[in-house]
Amino acid sequence: MSVDKNLEKELDDFSTIVQKEFNFLVDDYGFTRNELKKLDFESAKDKHVKIDYVNNFLCVQIDWYLVDCSMGVGLIELEDGRMTNKFSYFGREGLARAVSLSTLVEFLTNGKVKNPLPHFGPKASGRKAMKADREREKLINEDKQGILATYSSWLREYATDILKGDTSIFEVVQRYGNEKRSREYYGY
């Protein structure tokens, strides 16, 4: 029972921090904030939560994958003013377009600005992957506020045009993400 109470407190804390850090989307850009949504809680390995900020053309989705100890922000185009469950960060035909804020920032800064949560990539040994998981878990436990504040500041600095409705950069960012993933997975 105490584990559930601790988890609920963590989720409340996450929701409060997200509201504090991302409320500029409501105030400055006319987004509506949705409540925290629990996803895949019946599966121990896929448990995560999200909070969406939505206007009539874009969803800013703040995710926390509890088991993977990772957080991130997605920018998802709406279809006819509605959120769809079918979107792609990789440019798949017939799906709504989406880009990861981290990939956008990496693209725009030529990799100079790094994600506040370490990732070692798909070819990392099991030991390196476990080390990254522990580092992310520690960072989230110790500085959830700082991580979310970083993502919030990235939205303000690097995604202003997108927040105003110009998603023309999505295609090139998706292509960049695909090329990066191909290099990481396959070496080309």
C-alpha cells in the first residue's frame, strides 16, 4: 500500500511541476492543459504517464516513462484540429507528423545542446545501458524540476515557430532523426 501512495505522490509532484514549467503554453500560446493520464499501468514494463497541452493545430506531450526512467517532450501535429493515436516521429506515410523536442534541439544546435537525461544508444552493452538507467533514475529522483525546466526552456528557445503553428521544419527533423538512428543502429 505504501508503494502505491509513494507512486501517487510522485505522479502528483510530476503533474505540479509540469503545470508550473509549461503553463506558459496556456498563457502565451492558447493551449489547453489536459490532466495527467496513466498509460499501460497494467504492464509493469510499459508503465508511463503523460500530460498533453493542446490547441487547434498542435499537441505538446510531456511523457514520463517510469520503468525506463526517461522523460521527454513530443510535438505532434493534429489532424483537422483533433489528436490522433496514429502519429509518427519517423515520417511514416499516412500518419500525423511528430518530432521529439530533444531531436529538434539536437538538430538546431548541431548536437551542442545535450539531453539532460543520458542515453547510450542501441549498441551499448548491457552494463552501459543499466548504468544509464541508474543515472537517469537518480537524476529524475533528485532533480525532476530541473529536467522539466530544461525542456520548458527548450520549447521557449527552439520551438517558438512551431508553437505558433509553423511545422514546416518537421520533415527535415524527422529525416535527421532517421539518419541518426540508422548510424546508431547500422553504422551508416
